[in-house]
Amino acid sequence: MSTLISQKTLDAASNCKHNHICTTNEGKPFCTIESVVGNTVFFTGTRHTPGCVYQCSFGSAYMCTCPVRQELFVKHGI
């Protein structure tokens, strides 16, 4: 699945602690995108337990700022 993600996007997510596992065939995104506002703000269903540098709280909700996860959702519906 890694060929689905542009190298530019992978480079933009260089702080990923999980080595972009969501881009492999065995892997899957750690978080589920619950809602999107204007294709720029991505809310996740729950907090990812092991932690993610790209997930941040917004009140009682959590937002995903990961370029890879956003591209997977927007371009591929994953």
C-alpha cells in the first residue's frame, strides 16, 4: 500500500513513531477518521493508546494531523 502515498507526504510525516505502519499491506491506520471539516480538520474516533505525535486533543475530541493518514482518507477512503 505504500505506493499509494506520495514520497512528499511520507517525508512530511517524518516524526512518525510507528514507521508508517499504516502504509504497509499488513498494517492499517491506528485511528479511525470519524469526521472531517473542510478536508483540513480530521477528527478521530478515539485516542490511540500507544500515542501518536500527530494526534492532539481538541476539547473532548481528538484530531489527526498526520499527513499520511489524511492522504489515506482523502484520496483512498481508508
